[in-house]
Amino acid sequence: MSHSGAGSQQRQQESEGDAIATTFLASEHQHIRYNPLQDEWVLVSAHRMKRPWQGQVEPSLLKTVPRHDPHNPLCPGATRANGEVNPHYDGTFLFDNDFPSLQPDVPNPGPSDHPLFQAEAARGVCKVLCFHPWSDVTLPLMSVPEIRAVVDMWASVTEELGAQYPWVQIFENKGAMMGSSNPHPHCQVWASSFLPDIAQREERCQRAYQSQHGEPLLMEYGHQELLRKERLVLTSEHWLVLVPFWAVWPFQTLLLPRRHVRRLPELTSAERDDLAFIMKKLLIKYDNLFETSFPYTMGWHGAPTGSEAEAKWDHWQLHAHYYPPLLRSATIRKFMVGYEMLAQAQRELTPEQMSSSCSGLSRVLVAVATALVSVSSSCPQAWGPPGVQYGQRGKSMTLCCPGVTAGTPVSWFRDGETRLLQGPDSGLGHELVLALADSTDEGTYMCRTLDGALGGMVTLQLGCELTPRPALLSPAEQLTMRTSPALGIPARKKTVPGADGQRMSPSTGPWPCPQDPPAAARCVVHGAEFWSQYRINVTEVNPLGASTRLLDVSLQSILRPDPPQGLRVESVPGYPRRLRASWTYPASWPRQPHFLLKFRLQYRPVQHPAWSMVEPAGLEEVITDAVAGLPHAVRVSARDFLDAGTWSAWSPEAWGTPSTGPLPKEIPAGGQPHMQPEENPQPDSPAPPRPSLLPDPRPLDHRDPLEQMAVLASLGIFSFLGLAAGALALGLWLRLKPVGKDGPQKPGFLAPMIPVDKLPGAPNL
């Protein structure tokens, strides 16, 4: 028995040694993470995403919703269940829920007769807030001013109901998958006479953290996420969107203000504008993730209100939670069942994988069941070289065996590997489905038939989402668009600024914008008005399909010239501390009298890291404080003279060394130095040395004639002033010095030299 116990202990030590030797990878090894906001733990098991999915597949989320349905109780002018008729609203619309979960007047349950059977009164109010009069729009499809109106209503209803109730919960259930009973864009507001469980946990955790660490929990957490940059999704001037370190849902996010804010009504006007902007941007990202109207539940948590609203709630930080249910695709969701319901929360994707910049998805290479084939994409049409298929990171990709007929069962392998990826009994025929492909899936695949013959080889290449963007280049009277390769034909639409956003004017467009030059990834709109704004429709087509974006462009905001060209730096003969720099306009900028450029010039000795800067008045500048004998680096940049745009990039550096020769012997009337050749040139004299980056061991030569004259004049002036001061001091000393102890007293310094009574004709007083 002792031998058996020793062997067991030895095996345990070896196992612990192997565990220590293995490097922990969050994306490969399960672990638990702590949620300090709600005092709970979550199990993270990222490796489970590799398992095949043969479970429930949701129906397609894409369906046609009528813009206005007179039978929809949330539409303008519709009759609701209680018989009331909605007004013909054209913005937001707030009304009492016809089927509320909380009512203001209900009787008390009475005292409990046993501690295991307790009940208390629950009172409150339930309201519904419609975001928009149209049923076929969602928040990401609304304009920023329209979303700002929703934010204002959230703040207003929080202030109104918060005057009476201690908790006001604003939440939105988007999509039938999240239990929404109506597709019209709306949210709900529940105000309760009690603090709900989650609110109580967040209150307790935030209060305890500030008591222990001296600052709000979520303020410190947001600061740490900004420093680490591992889970950030979006940032703006006033807001952060990030995936919490403790996130449970696959694509869960947390929305935080940068400033310490306790409740929605405390937001400033600028913060509300920025909130509308970042919400729209976040929800567009959600919709683009699986190319569907992304379902989610979201809600705001702020400091408690009601009778204790004026209490000390500085430990609270306003925040919003987004909980989307989708896991692998638009039709496969996460279920919170089993272990999640009976033990603790568990997630497959790590938060760091979800927040990655391109797709936000982990690597998944699985054989997908037949149930998924009906919603997966078919084999793409041929594009580019034979045997190459293209896909997008984070999207499901279908590879087709090129050498067999459709539906023929094949086995799939990676080129050079013997591991079977998908067998012929998968039910997918000649197709291989890669769910949520990423860069590790790129490469060559080969398929074999049942008899082992090679059916063909396919090379997979992946790219990110097609997102054309305007280039920062716009010469006078031109608007230039640059996007990624394989462009379609962009078009422009002139817009008219208004309080409710940009609206296209049919009388001013759209106009086609042919690519210039042909086949280049850009087009030029000639005759653009400088102070105007434009809406540009850019369509990009490549093997991944087509992508269309509407870009609102303000001409002056993208105005940026190219760097100046032809920079030259020359020495000025006879002046060891001067350099002359000259340059020309960039070739892409038309030099017109009414649209000139201004410049800034920087220079420094090459051994010194710090730059000196001047703003020249023209196309050249004389540097008067260069260091004699040392090479100098010079560069220039340009900007439009109206300061409407931005500074260009710096031009390539040019070098020059101040002259070390004597002054020219003759200066002609024109003002240009006339150089005379030496009387006895030495044909074998060595060429002047090239500038060196090493420090010069010789002392600097400051024998500039002008400097010598200035020094002599200064010495003369100081010498004269010194002699005059000495003479004055000597005269005063002689005047005030007494002759002797018994001798006659000399008159004071201010006494007259001749007594008054000695003057002729003086009266005898």
C-alpha cells in the first residue's frame, strides 16, 4: 500500500509539473473570471467553439416589415388595445403600457407567517417609448439627430419617474429572438418601488470598491481598459464601448462615459450628441457582424433615485449593458441552460477574441451539419486565378471540390497534412463549410473521392469587410475619393445642411464620378464648391461581393495638400551662420492667386534632436542662426492660407552646411555676390570634405565680420560708460572729504560755492 501511495504521489507531482510547464493561453485553456460589478464568476471555455453544431438553427431574421401598419398598435394613428388612438407623431412617442407588469395602486400582501414564505408590496409604472414613426427602421438606421431625441427622452423620463420611485429601468428588446412582441422600434421604461436584485448587487459592489480604493469602480475599470487596449470596441470624445473582461454573452458590450456621471439627466448636450453618434456606430457594427438586424437586450443602470436621490451616490457610474444572443451566425444563438442555469455562467468566445479589430471572432474549423447547409452560402462564382476562392474574416465560408460533380461525397484535408477535416459521411457532399473563418484557415485544401483519388485543390484567401474611405487629398476646386482596390463607379450627391441632418436635393444630383485615371482606385469630382458638403455613394466590388457606403464629406475638413517639392538647402558664401532654403508648390496643388499655400520650415543640426521652426513668407527662407561648420537638416510642410484644412506631411529632409569661406570681394549693384576665381589655383588641391554626422572636434569659427564689428562697438560703449562712472565717483569723493579735525568745515554738497553775504549788493539782514 505504501508503494501504491508513493506512485500516486509521484504521478500527481508529474502532472503538476506538466501543468506548470504548459503556457497558459486564454483562447485555448478554460479558466474562470471575476465580475467585480456583480460579485460573480464566469467560466470561459474558448476551445468549445471548435465543436460541431447540430442543434437548433433559428429561422432567418431577415423579413419585410411594412413602414406603416394601421393594425400595429405602436404606429402613428393606430388604435391600441385599450381603445386609445395614437397621435400622428413624427418623432418619439411616450405612453403608458397597456399591459403593465407594475401598477401604482395595489394592496399589500400582509405579514408573513413563516420566514420561508415572505412577500412584500411591489408598486410602479410601466411606459413604452417609440423611437420613430416608421416600423421598418431600427436605431442603426436612424440619423444621429433622431437618436439624440431618443437620448433626451430617456433623460426626461428618468427625471420624471425618478422623482417618485427609487429605480427607473430603461431597456430595449430588439428582435423576436429576444422576445420582442412588436417589430416597431421602441423600448420600455419600468419604475419600481423597490431596488431590483441586479441593481442591489451593483450598488453593493460599487460602494465597497470605492470604500476600499477611494474611486468609483467603473471609472477605474474604464481607465485600465484604455491603457491595456485589449477589449476596446469604440472610443469617442466622451464615451467608451468595450467588451467586459467578465462578459458572459458572446458579443456583450459595456457603454461607459469618460466623465464621472451618475444618471442620464446629468449628461451635457455634447455628451448626449456623442452618445447618439457612438450608439449608431456600435449598432452598425453589430448589424454588419452577421449581415443581419442584430438582436439584443440593452439597458441603462444609474444611481438610485426617489426619496434618496440626494444621498451620497458618488460610487455609482452611469453605464449601459448590451446583451446580444447570437453565437456562431445569424441563425445560431447561445442558450443559457444546463450548467449556466444550475451552476454558473459560461462562455465560449473570450472577450479579447470578440473585440479584435477585424472580425471579433475566434477561429472555428468544423464540419457543419446538414441543418446549417440550408442557410450557408453556395459556392462562389469564379473570380481571379483558377483554384482560388475568396472569403471574409469572421464569415462562414464554403469551399467546393473543383474536380467532382455537385453533391459527390468527398473527404477534405489541408495540403501537406493527414488529419481529416471532414469525411464523406458529413452530408455536405462536395462542400466544406468553414464557420467563422480567420487567418489561420487561409491556405490550400484538397478533396479526395471515396476511392482515394484526388478530386482537386482549392486555395482560400481571406480579407476584412469592404469599407471604402475617402482619402485626405483635395486640391482647390476638386474633391478626390480614394478607396481600396477593385472599385465600382462612385457617385456624388450634393447635400444641404439642416437641423435634422443631411438631405439630398434632387436638383443637384446625383452625378456619376468616373474613375480617373481608368482602372485606378479613385475618382475626381471637378468643380466642387469649397464650403459645401457632399454625400458620396461608393460601391466596391471584389471577390467578396459588393459593398456600398454613403460618405458625408465636408470639403474643408479633408483639405490637405501634398508636401512641398524640390526642397534645396544652400550655403551663403562668406556667412558661416546662414543657409538659404527654397522649394516649390506640390505638383498636385494648382497654384492659383485666390487659393495659395502657406508654409512652415523646421531646421536643426543633424547631431541635435530638437527642431527650430519658422513660417516663411514665400517659397524660400534664409536661416540666420545656423551653427557654423555643422551640417543641418531642413524640412517644410504646407497648408492652405485660409487655415481651413490641415497641414501636409513633412517633405523629405534636405541637408546643407553653412559656408566657411571668406566674404566675396565684390558685391555688384544688383545685390548678388560676384564670385572671383583665385589668382593662383592649385590643381592638386583636395576636394572639400563631405558633411559628416560625427561631432566636429575643431572649435566653431565665429569670425563673422558683422559679429566682430558688433563686439567691438559693444566693448567701446561699455568702456566709455565705465570711465564716466569712475570719474563721477572720484569727483564726489573729493568733494565730500573733510580737510582735517580742526580745519574749516567745507560746505555741504548742496551748499553754494560762494556765501550769500559776500555777494556785492547783498542786503544786510
